[in-house]
Amino acid sequence: MTIDNERLAKFEGKCWHEPHEIYLTNNHMVATTPVQECALCGCRYPEYPSYSTSPDDREHLWLYLVGKEEMWDEFFLYELSYGEYRKPIPWTQFIVWLFSPLDGVPRWVSLLSDWLGLEETREKFGWIDCPKDEPIEIDDGDCKYMACKNATEYCTCDGSGKVRAEWAKEG
């Protein structure tokens, strides 16, 4: 099992930064030292969440996951059916196993990372509302397809008004 910090961060709705350097200006003077800023969200000195090393990041991820009731239920069933625990065991043993470290990280973090990467998980839960606008049908003469009205770039709406969530895109 491996931990895909980028997938987990995107699942939680956090930016996976694309740093670039900027030069700050102050009273018409340009700084000579560049500052790291995220090209996507503008965050200065971007730091990536690390579910492998940061207990705070793991706690936020846990609270986010259990707040998504349908996903939590499915993930819980996945945990129960995982490898070592396919046989019935006492609840307390399962909880200890779930939160026990595997390579220094609670096992549930690795399991979540793997589960989010499964095609069936991405297909069932990997959709968000289209951020562009409501979908409309486009007829180009040869075929009809769904796109977003008033958008300068067409998105990949399929008519449902849903597009792939960042964490669910092919990596």
C-alpha cells in the first residue's frame, strides 16, 4: 500500500499547488529575490498536505471523509473486506487494526488512498457539479453533444451537469 498525497489532498478539496516564482513590487522597487506562489490558487510559499507525516492533515481528512456519509459507508465496507479481516472479528480489534500504523501511518490512510484510486470508486463517487454553467445540447451537424452554455471553453458535461472531480481523474 502506498499513500498518494496528491489524490488525498484533491479528494479533500485542497489545491495541489503548481508553484511558480513571482517578484513582488513595493513603491516602484522590484524585489530581487523571487517568492514562490501557486499558479492555481495564489497561495504564497505553497505547502503540500502530507498525510504520511502530518497528524493534523490526517485529522482533517478523517473528518472530511466521515462527513461524506455515502462514501464513508462504502469505504467502511471496503475496509472490512480488506485482506486480513475477511473473517468476523470483534469490533474493538478491527478499530485497533484500522488505526494501527503501517509504515508509520495509520492503516486507514493507506486504504483510503488505494480505495480512491479504484476505477469503481472513481466511477461511483468521482463527479462534481460542472463549474462552468448549465449544460446545453450542441448540434454541429454531424453529431450532438453536451457542453456548457456561456463558457469560453467547452467542458466535458455528459448532459448530467457533472464533470470529473480532480481526485478522480486518470493520473
